Amino acid sequence: MSEKLSIVLFSGTVDKLMAASIIASGAAAMQKEVTIFATFYGLFALRKGDWKQNRRISKDCEDYGAQFLQVLEAKKAPNWLETLQSAMDIGNVKVKACGLTMDLLSIKLEDLEPIVSEIVGVAHFVEEASDGQIIFL
Amino acid sequence: MSEKLSIVLFSGTVDKLMAASIIASGAAAMQKEVTIFATFYGLFALRKGDWKQNRRISKDCEDYGAQFLQVLEAKKAPNWLETLQSAMDIGNVKVKACGLTMDLLSIKLEDLEPIVSEIVGVAHFVEEASDGQIIFL
Amino acid sequence: MSEKLSIVLFSGTVDKLMAASIIASGAAAMQKEVTIFATFYGLFALRKGDWKQNRRISKDCEDYGAQFLQVLEAKKAPNWLETLQSAMDIGNVKVKACGLTMDLLSIKLEDLEPIVSEIVGVAHFVEEASDGQIIFL
């Protein structure tokens, strides 16, 4: 079994944030070491409070998206941030921010949700991710 | 060589369904164990008969998409479902449905194409995928 | 550490081309063997000169995209093709074109940027990618 799972969080849509959080939870429960590397639009989604208003749905199936968000609300499904925080509570899950994107967009660590622990460069991420599985979403 | 390949089928666009089927075929021919985990919109695309009407193209290049579908039809390329069924005939390829999405959207196993063999939870998928390659598409 | 990284370049948006180039650079600097397999719309983006006019942004966050491109230009960030060429200069990075897409769309090797070294089939790619990490973007 691979001990590490690295998730590149590139897109900031609610459905992919949910997928990332749910996969991270499953992996954490299996004692895997999970690193989420937030970059590009994934970083926007981690700005403080952004989760409250983020209703972005993957464009590929946007017509199903409204139905999807309604069902989630009707069934009172936990939001992705709660799911991710639970994963961090039960296992070894870290969220790191891409330094290059932070610089380009003038975002600072204190602008982000406190689940983000540090800012790292791409080289750091590639090295950390190099002996495990990678998912890009 | 990694013995397993896991494909998360998240998006239900025709081009990504084709990519999944073609990669699964190649891997099956190499004796790899392939699991396709259909979730979110990927599950919609597996509803019985949906393949006949599905003309969704990845939005990122939708302007090329119409041309792409026309070329496929003009050249009588096999559709993704045929390609996937062939892969299942020649090798060890399984298609599993995400239980969480099924519950949320009230989809039942009998609503899906018979290539889907079972409904599984995320934990099952993460565990099964944990010692091989993962592709998210 | 896994010695190989395979990147499936499916989407031809500028942001994903940047992500691919930057990840390839990081991996090349670590002495990894990197293969970029350009397919579907990723292949369009590699046609000669296409990089000069390509301003496609991932649709999922298109509203942030214009801001993103402006910032890149204002900060004179290197374009993805320059970044990829640098990665090829410092390490073992190859770009291969998907034969199936080339056939379907009647594209020839000489229509593509010279960074593309050869046309290969899916079976070749799956075999080459089978003992390392895969990222699909």
C-alpha cells in the first residue's frame, strides 16, 4: 500500500472540494498521510469565509449542478469544509498553499482558512508527493 | 509495474468517458486490474440508455467539441460504452458506483447500465485504490 | 520515490498547460523521468504557434480567469511553453502526441511545436506510464 496521497486542488468548485474532502477522509481513516496542495482557483476557495458563498459547480455538468446543490441542502449534508476538518481531526491530513499562486494574486496566509498550515513552493510539493499517489482535481 | 489502476469517473462528458474507456482498454490488455469508480456526474452518464443521447463535451474546449463529435461519427468510431465493454471482455475491468451519490440522487443499481457490478462506499474505493495508480477525470 | 511521472494533457487551457509545465519542471529538477502525453484538446494547444493566441481558461472559474491572465502579463511571468522548454533543457522530459487524436483530427507531427518528439498509441502510453505516477489534467 502506498503510504501517501497527494491531492492537487486546482479547481475551486464545490463538487471537487467535496470530492477532495471525502477522499481525504477515507485515506485518513486508513492511516495514510494526506497532503492537499491548493493552487490556482483552489486557493480562492480557501479564502476566509469563501465556503459560505461558494456555489460554483463544475461547468461540465452545470445543468445537473443546481439539482445537486438543492439535494445536498435538503439532506443537510455536511459541507466540504466540515468534512475536511473532521478528516484533519482523525488523521494525518495537511493543507498547503501554493506559493506561486499566493505571490501572483497577492494573497497572504492570514487571508486563508486556518486549516491551511503553510505556504510551499512547487518543488516542495513535487518532492513531498514523489513517493505516493497523486490526484489532480 | 503497478498492478492496479483506479479511475475516478467524476465528469460525465463524452470525451472523458472515451478517455476512461480507452485507458481502461490499454491497461486491461496489459493484465492490469482496473476499477472505475463512477461518482457525481459520472454516475448520471451510466444510467441506462444515457449513452445514446449524451453529447456533453468538456466545457474547456466546447468550441472544438462539435467538430470532435462530427469527426467521431463520420469515422464511425466505436462509442465509449462499446470500448469499455470490450475492455471488460478482454481483461479485469470493473465498474463500481459511488454509494453516496446513489443515495443523494436516489439512483438504484437497476437504473444503471449492467456494466456496473456493485455499489460501494468511498472507504471501499480508497482502500481498493490504495496500492496502485489513480486517475481522476 | 517513484522514478517516473506521466502527465496526460487532455485539456488545452492556459492554466492547465501552466500547471503541467510547472509540475514537469519540479519533477525534472528531481531527476524524474517525465512524459507528457498530449491528447484531445491538449493536442490543439501544441499546434505550431497556438500558444501565442491561446487564452483559454478553465471554465470552472472563468470569472477569475481574466484577472489571472492580466496578472501573469503584468508580472511578465514566463509562458507555459518557455517553462516547458526549460524543463526539457534541465531534465528528462518528453512530450508525445496521441496517435488516435492525430488520426481523428488529421493533424501531422510537423503541424505541432517541435517540443513534441513522437506520435504514440494509447497502449504505448499506458505501458510507459505503468510503473510511476499519473496525473490527468
